[in-house]
Amino acid sequence: MDREKDPEAWFKSVYSDIPLTTQWDDGRHVGDGLGTTPTSSNSMPRMVFSMLADLDVREGHRTLEIGTGTGWNAGLLAHRLGDENVVSIEYDEAVAKGAGENLRRAGLSPLVIVGDGRLGYSGGAPYDRVIATCSIGEVPQTWIEQTVPGGVIVAPWGTDYGGEHVVRLTVGEGGIASGPFTRSSAFMRLRQQRTARPPFDAYLKGQEWPADGRRSSTALSPTEVGGWVEQFVIGLMVPGAFWRAERYEGGAYTLWTYSTDTESWASVDYVPGADEYEVVQSGPRDLWEETEVAFQWWFSHGRPGFDHFGLTVGPDTQRAWLDTPKNVLPGH
């Protein structure tokens, strides 16, 4: 939408409860068409306010934001807490410049820093609250170190596999932070934590499928593992893996699971109406078997929702748990 060409449509979009992409392909894409990958946005208002509710800022709280974007979230925080109590870090210089201009036009001036968000900003520490508006797979230890004991960190967190959710961590002593997942989310990844997706040929290594794959069958339908919570649980228990779907006519498809080190892969063929599905696995890991084990663990525990899970992180640990930090997930 172009504000100058069609102001009515622009305002309708901006004031709708939808996410708005404001940059494609790290700024390399120009023009009015769609790019390949969205890399900066103004988040859905409902998600913005839900995460701010999780953050629970109070008068006088020093707050650090990771990912300035358009500056709207930083502006809300500055309006609530005062400019002097808000620091926002943006990796992309052009995005940070635009955010600064937006904020000044709104009469706000929180400190906007261009830099690597993983490092936080020691010049404004310690903080009572830290919020990330990009997703992460690992919580940087610097965020914990720059937060006061009892302070809160809110961030979208997800594995390579999928099923991202927002985690609300409370900082304790000894550089440890722990807390529950509060809601589902789908944010753009922190640039320094993006995971490359190797091409299909990297796994078959020049051979035709099924190459050296081991054939078997399964009664677990690939459709059973595709839900957001199911992906979340599988990602927690099957580390270093991701999936793709190859779809055909009539609703059939192949679910591919790959290891990020390109050493292992698995394929499961879904055919509508079938009772069993063909499986092929290759490499040192039996990725489909690992997926089945994770799914059966989740099923046997009553198919708990994301709000039953939590995360504990520290200098040498990042472990997920069910219902209580003492009930650590297998493999964590």
C-alpha cells in the first residue's frame, strides 16, 4: 500500500488487526511487487498488545527492546514509561533510520541503537524488562546478565522444526532465567540466528531417491504431526531437524524431514484414505522414528497444550519442561 497513491486503502490496512510487511529480502528488494522473504514488519496489533501484557511494565521500569522495526512498539513503551526508560536495538541501519523518523514525528525519542541485538546494550543496563520482536532459538546470555533479578524477558522462541511460541522468563540468581510459554507466534528470525535450509540435492548426494534409504512403514499419518503444538513438541525432542512438504494432485504429499547437518533424511508418503504409509530413512539418524517417539510421548501425556510447557536457560543450559521446571523433557 502506498500512502500517497491510495491514502484510504493505506489507512484501512494500517488500522487493521493484521501484520504489515515493511521490508523484503533484507532491503535488497525494491518496487511495488512482493519480494522473496519478508524481513521486517509492523506486527499484528493483537500480538503486540498480548506480548506487552506478558511484559507487564510498571512506572519507572527500564526496558530494552530487540528489533525496532517501524518503531511502533518502542513508541508505545516510551509513551508508557518515558523516553529515558526505553532502549531499542535494530540491526538494519535503514530500518533504524526510518523508525527514528517515525518516532520523532510522533513526538517521542527513546534511544534507538543500530547493532547486534544478541549483545543487548550495556550502556542502558540493568533493565527491568526485555522484549524481543523477532524470534529466537537460543536466549542470549547477555539479555539475562543485563536484566535485574526478578526482571522479565519476553521473546518468541522456536526450534528449527517449527511451532514457535512466546516465552516469558523471570530472571533469577546465577544467570538463570525460567518461565512458561504464553501464546503461539510466528515472527521473523533474529538475523544472526537464521538457519540455512540446504537444498534437496545436499541430502541425496547425487543419487536418485530412495538412494541408500531404509524402507519401512508407519501407521502414524503425516497429517497427525503437522499441527502447531505438535511441531512445537517434535522440535523440542528432535533437535537439529526441519521439514518440507512435497505436494501432489488429489491431496497426496511427501513429508520430508531433514537434519540440519545434511547427514540424515526421512520421507513419509501420505495418501488420503490409507491406513499405512511408506517410510524411507537415510543416514545415522532415523528421523521419522524420532518424530514418532516425540509424538507418542506427547500423546501419552494427554496431548498437553503449549501453556503446559516452559523453558529454563542459563550460561550452559537451555532445557524445556512440562508443567514444572523439575519435569524436564527427555533429551533436555
